[in-house]
Amino acid sequence: MHLILTVFEIVAPVFLLAGIGFAWVKLGFEYRLQFVTRLAVTLAVPSLIFVALMQTNISGGDLTRFTLAAIAAHVALAAVFRTFVRLTRMEQRTYLAPLIFGNTGNLGLPLCIFAFGQAGLGYAVIFLAVTALFSFTYGIYLVAGRGAFGKVLREPMVWATLLGALFLWRGWETPVFLTNTLELLGQMAIPMMLITLGVAIARLTTKKLRQAIWLSMLKLAVCFGLGWILAASFGLGAVATGVLVLQICTPVAVTSYLLAERFEADSDAVAGLVMVSTILSVAALPIILAIIL
């Protein structure tokens, strides 16, 4: 009973906030998705990442192992699902990126914070940074047929991660007034991202639900098994293992739909994957948390 209550306390705020965003749109209220998203990825999330890394107590060796495990996770997922897409003759431009990249920001960060606290946040932002690096380069290449390596250098999240890692390595601290300002900005990120996730889901429509159901279940099963294998292979501790498994099991990100829409892939199919995998995560992530805890 105690474990069930603990899991409920972790996941309930996450999905309730997303539910608020969903209900907000369905009630007909205005929500400027582009503005809020830009505010989050330009100010709130980078501030959260920088402060979390600067103040983390994770040792250098543990952080290095986790970073390598996160990179290995993305490479392994790319290899597995690239083989799967080829064997099933699915269109790579449409299906490969959504199967590889999860919603490690909007959903992954809050889950890791509620489940593992500040230490979990430190690991979670590393995984998010690796996801961003791969998705802005290899992910765009998969959908558009060309890379976007210059875009990585213009992403505030990437610079926040690099600066946060530098401050962590050198043991530096920003002045108190600046740290407090960045913390306030970072505190916007979690509720903003979750409400925005609910808004985005509410606005998606699709006719390809049957295919999305079995693909979402396959993605979850592969990611769950791969997460545990990599955690054991890299000798990760309990918190790092929990974060790795949670982050790798997050559902398809809304950005996958936006990329498919922008570069004229099958956006309807991707919308189905986003919707179904997110709904599936409502049941699956609490079970995964119960196993981890």
C-alpha cells in the first residue's frame, strides 16, 4: 500500500497538470502554443538545466558513466528501430525518429524530479541534453534528409548544459542574486511544459490509431528492456538506473509530429504515435516506477 501511494504521489501531479492543459483547450480557452514553447525552451528549461547541473552532488565518475549510458541508449535505439523499419518496409522518414526519441523534457524531467529529487534532476537533464543533441542533428536528418548541425549551436538548452557541466567540473557558483533569478526562471519550466503537453495532445488528430497502438507497445517494451541492460552494463547506481529507465521509456515527443508536419512526412501517423504512446504512459510509467522503487 505504501508503494502504491508513493507512485501515485509521483505521477499524479504530472498527469494532472497535463490534464489541465488538455481541458483548457477543450473548454475553448486561448493558448498560444508557439509563444509558450519558445519561452520554455529559451529561458525556463535552460535555467533549470544550468542550476541543476551547477548544484548537483553527482560525482564526476558517476556523471561520466551516465552520460555514456545515455549516448549508448540513443545509438542502440537507432540501430534496433532502423533494422525494424527496414524489415517491415515502413517509411523511415515517418517512423524512425518517433521510435527513437522520447519526451524526455516535458514528461521525463518532472517524473525524475518527483521520483528522485535533485539528484534525479541532475541525471535527467543530462539525458535530455543527449536527446536534444541527437534529435537536432540525426533526428532532423532522418525526417528532412539533411542535417541541422548549426541549429545545435543556437539551442539555449545545449549551451546551458555545457555551461552547467563546466561550473560543476570547476566547482564554480554564480552570484546569489543570479542563482536566485535562474532558479525562479527554472521553476516555471515544469508546470509550463506539462500544461503545454496537454494542450498539444488536445490539438492532435489522427486516423491511424490501430497501427499506433502496437507500435507504441513495441517501443515501450524495447526501451524498457534496453534501459535495464544498459544500466547494468555501465554499472549505474540506483538513482541513475531509475532515471535512465524512466527517460528511455518516455512516450513519443510532440516535436516528432512538428518535424513530420514541417518536412512533409506522414504527420497523421506520427500524431497517432504521440497520442497513443502518451495515453499508454499513464498506465505504464506508474508500473515502471513501482518496479524501480
